[in-house]
Amino acid sequence: MADPQAAPTDGVPEEASAAIGAEPDVGRPQLAAAEPHSCSGTDGVESESEPAETTWWNSSASFRWLRLLEEWHDAAAAGEKFAERCAVCMKELQATCSAALSAEEFRVAPFDWTPDVMLEAFGSTQQGTALEISDLDVRMTFEQFEVYGKERQLKYLKGIRANPGERFQVRMLIEEAKIPLLRLIFDGQLEVDLSMGGAMAGNRDAEEDAPSVDQPLRALLASAINGDAAVRFVRLVKAFAKASSLVDAHLGLPSSTSWTCLAIAFLQLEGCIPPGQEVLRSASDDTAEDAAATGSTANGDGSEDWAPRPIRRLWPVDISPGLLCRFLAFIEKLSLKPMKVSLSKGRCSPARPWTNSGQRSPPLFLEHPVPTESRSWLNLAQSLTWPGWKQVRYLCSEAKKEFLPPQASAPDAAQERAAARAAKRLFAGGVPPGKGPDAAGCGNGDAAAAEATPDTPEEGSSNGAAKKPRQDVS
């Protein structure tokens, strides 16, 4: 195994997922204890009849990849205008919900008053991983009482659907979901997912209803040596998932938060983020001495602060095609059988194939980042189905091939054009229309030219018969 103090290199990708199920090694980063891939044979075994051939990008194309990943990230990441749009939307939604629920049918007898609406944003906008095309997830409850029960929640959501106001358009009301969801569009631009819950995240007596994963996930990303790079990696993962239409919990696919958790779990196996139990600590569990030592404080409203504990040495997050390729291989291996992902312990382990009731186990159990006794049952990926997980595995397998050059001996210019085309196929659907390195005024502007100028067969064309087949890295 490489020296943990040595700088990580970006050579032929290694499958970090080989560390799945391995026990963490205390006192040093839990690096990916994987056997290096050999891309010269279809099964990872080098042929004895011919010398091994390097099938990774040459230096100029590798640098081009780094620029492309940075440009596609910047095009996909939510900016200040998105944040302002969300803030305005929350104010308008507050007024719209209050007006819609002031009708006679919502008056509470015998007090003759209507409930006061309380709204709380959650999800990617609170985790710091939002994209320009992200939805705004909003939880609604009332100041006077909490609403439990599917039928009661539907009653209020249908009231808002009947009177959405001037600035909101109703897309659909998903009634069959475990938690009913009203999908709206604000000003024809911002999609809003409105659901109902119990208490807001600050109420610690309702952990089951308000699991509050956003703050722990944000703290985990910040625990990396270069936390900004960790966030950028998560955004790139989500941009790929959006572009591949792999984000929709109500269709049996992973949710946006599930993709964030999977990206963090992968970075933990790469030794870039420590296990959550070394980072996250509830202020309410601290003694006075602990609070003074860690700098954490208990809030009067019952909310939680998170203070870092002393952590192990970590690798920096080095965003590259090799890192993304290893992540896709990690998802491939993770989806082969039921698995449990623990961000608290920083590891993945096989789950039992059958439940105690004789039912098939869910494909993925994503444990809450802070698995208290009341949260031990909570699966953050509970909506994921086996058909949806199979679709994820297939598209990740196909996407992984995009990170391999079409031909190792192709000239520099041909490999750079191939990199531009591959990046566009991977991320173009995850950015707003008109944005991206091939848009006017964004990046180097050569992705469109690369798309329109195919390589010749001698240069490793994707159209010519002389092209060698792409080789898998798994």
C-alpha cells in the first residue's frame, strides 16, 4: 500500500470500492485497499503475448479534463441568483399557503381560527450542494399543532393545490407516496416540492419526523482537508445523476440526498473524509468540560451544534477523471447486492438478503449520519427500488467508459476533443440550457467544435472501424 504521507497520483483508476466491508484501520486514513486495475485485458489480466498498453489519457488531455470538470461544475453549481430566487419563493409560498388555508373548511372548531403556516427549507439548499436546476424542498407545519397521518396531510396540500396563487403553477400532487408531495413551479423557473411534516428541525422531540440530515452532511463535507473541493465533487456527482435522469425518489431512484450520502461514503473510503463518529457530536451530549474543549454549545431552542473531534490524517480531494471513474465503479459494486452504508463508521457492509418477515431486503440501507436510538430504523434511501438501482448500475457502467480514452495512441488534439465530447455527454443535462463550456462566453468554447469535428479513424475516431473498443476498468 502506498505511503499515506505521499501525494496521491491520478494514474490509471483504482477501484475504491474494494474497501467495501473492510474494517477501518485506526490511526491512519482508510485508503482504498484495492488491487490496481489493468486495462489491457477485458478481465483485468494482462496478456502474456503482448506488452501491457497504457490506456489512460495523455498529459495534455488530462489537463484538459481538469479544466472541463471545473467549467462544467461552475456551470452547474447554484449561484447568488438561485439563492435570491429561493428566498423570494419562500416568502411568496408563505403568503400563498396562508391565504389558501384561511378558507372556512380549515377553521379549527370551537376556537374559530385557522392555523398559522410555518415553512422550512431542507435538502440541497441547506447542505450547500444545490445546482442551478435543483428543486427547492420545503416542509410545512403549523404553529398551533403538528399534522400526522397521510389523509390529514393530503387535506391541506389539496387546499393549496386548489388556490396556488398567481406566481405558482401546480405540476402534480403525488398522493401514493409515503409522504404526500405537492410539486409546484415558481415564476416558471424554480420547481418546489412541498411536503408536510411534524416539528421543525429545531424540535429535538420529533427526530423521527425531522431527521435533520442537512447539518451533519454539511459538517462531514467541511471536515475534508479541502472542504470546498469535497462540495464540488458532490455537485459534479449530482450533475451527472441529473443529466442521466437518475434523481427521483418517487420513481424508485435515489434522491438528491441519497446521491450526496453516496458521494460522501466514497470519499470516506478514499481517505478524504473521516468517519462521522470522529466528526459529528451533538452539543446536548457534551459535558461542560467537553463543550469547553470542543467549542460546542447547547442551544436554548434544543437544536444541535456540531463540533469537530481530533481526526486522522486525510488525503485531499483531488477532482479528476480518475476520481469520478472510481466513484462510478464504487456505485457498480455497491449495487450488486443488498448493502448498508454507514457514514458514521465510514464503511459499507453487506446486508442480509432477506428480512425477518421473509421479504427481500431493500437494495440499499443508508444509515442516518448520526444514528441515535430513535434513528436506527431510518433508511435515507427507503424509496429506492431494485429496478431503479439496476438502472443506476447500468448507466454508471456506461458512463464509466466515457472516462477512458478512445485510443491510447491518439494524438493530443484528438484526445482533447474526445475529452470535451465525453464531458458534454456526462454533464450537459445537469446544467441549465445555454450554459456549459460549449456556450458562448463560458469556458474555452471548443466543446461544440469538438462535437462537430469528429476524429479520423487513424486518430481514434468513435465512427471509424479502426478504433479500438473501449475497455472497462472493473
